Amino acid sequence: MAAKVWIGVDIGGTKTAIVVSERLPEVRDRIQFATLPAKGPERALDLIGKGIVALLKKRGLTTSAICGIGVSCGGPLDRIRGIIQAPPNLATWIDVPIKAILGRQFGVRCNLENDANAGAVAEHRYGAGRGAGNMIFLTMGTGLGAGIIVDGRLYRGTDDLAGEIGHVRLTRGGPIGYHKRGSVEGWASGGGIAQVAMRAVEDARKRRHRTLLTAHRGTLSARDVCAAAKHGDAVATRIVRTTGERLGQVLAILVDVLNPQRIVIGGIAMRTGDMILGPARGVMMREALPTSAASCEVVPAALGERIGDVAALCVAVGL
């Protein structure tokens, strides 16, 4: 009997990954490329199609071996119609009908899902969320979104928009995220960290305060800031600590509103560990209702860097 495989496509503002699996959560093979949103969706869609064909060919398979394709992407999007609707990190992807495009190209069912929802299901089935009836997953990548598991099932909300915690305003001023100044996404995401870092470096240079960050030329990224913090850079350490404290405020809101058993965080918090999670847990414990806070574990995503791959495959199989 010929092998049957699932295809997962994880589209982010920085990179797009394509993976193939015969049995979840195992990833048999993968390829990735820079998404380059400024170039529009056409280039990336072409590379996705070619990438799927290349993965199949490498395993000696044809398109008839595909059971289904799953696309995981940041919102906003229309899951039912399969349309990507210009997410903040993919601003040029305006009403892209990716479900129809890939469905026609490969003649199979294609599902589209918000990456936070997909990540929540992946961690609940195979990662740090196993055994938790009520769980929240936070993406914390270029942006920040939440996937919510209630009584063991994904909670979508009335309009499929549950979990958009990144859009909530924390402060009147501050970094911009989700097109809103002072939002959760502005304060607790890679994009927000980069904004805060550029302002902090500008101030430090005016004071002629030399650090690893002020010596950096060009645009700073969250990766640059976290790397500098790990090397003891004072400016970077302050930025990372502030990010953790703002994240803690977000966790307190989620704990008070949803009373979860576990909050699983991927992306930056997963990579930096207690540098961000330590301050975040501290603020959460101070600000949330004591009983609810004591009942909630805050842990990094157990699937690690595989989470985007496994999440996209879960979309292919069905959430």
C-alpha cells in the first residue's frame, strides 16, 4: 500500500516552513524559506507549491499521496473560506484565498487556521498542555496571540476571533502592536521588543552610554536584544525584564478571566526561559486573584522549535 502523508505549511512574517508527516507528531522532512512580506504573497505561494512537490519527490511520492494540507498563519483570517486577511506581519497578503489555491493545485482538502489556535491544539495534544482541561497557549513571536482550550476543546468564540489578547490595550502610550499603541502585542512580542530597543539605544547614544546594543548598527531585532541580555548588557537586560513584567500583566488578566490550569508560552519566552518568565510569573502572582494564580502553571512550550511544524500538521488533520 502506498504511503499517505500530511502536509503542514507554517506561514510567519519572517519565515515559511513546509513539513511532511506520515504520523503526527513526527515530522519526516521539512524545508523553509524567508517569507519576505514586502514582496507580496505571489512569490511565497509559488515557493509553497514548489516546496510541497519537492518534499513529495524526495520521498518518492506523488500528489496522490497527500491526505490533506494544513496552513497555520497569524490572524486576521477567515478560517471557513480559507482567506488570509492581511495580518499585521503579512500586511501585503490582502484577502489571499490560500485554501482554494492549494486545494486546486493539489486536488486535496486544505484547512486554514490561526497559528495561536493551531499551537494551542498542538501543545494540548503533544506538548506541555497534555492532561490540562483548561489551557491557554500564547504565541509570543513577531506578534502575540492566544489559543484557548476549555474543557479539553478549542474555544473559537462567536466569530472565530477568541484569543486576540494582542489587541487589548495595556497602556495609553508605548510600542505599537496590532495597529494599536500600548497594546499587549506592542509590549509583549518580538516586534514590540524591537521598537522599545530602538528607542532605548537612541537614548543611550545621546548619553554616550556604550553597550552591546549601542554598538549595533542597523535595525535591532528581538533576537539581538535577547542575545545581548544573555551577555549581561544593561540596556538589553532592562528591556527583557520590562517585557517579562508586561507579559505578567497579560497573564494576570487571562488568569482572572479564564481561570486556566496551565498557560503555555512559545516563541521568545520559550527561548529565553526565566529571563522573561521569571518576571512574568512574579507579576502574575501579585496581580491575579490568589486562588486562581496558585492553580495556574506558566510553562514554556514543550514542542520547542517544532511547535509551528506540528501545529500546521494538526490543522491538516483537523482541529
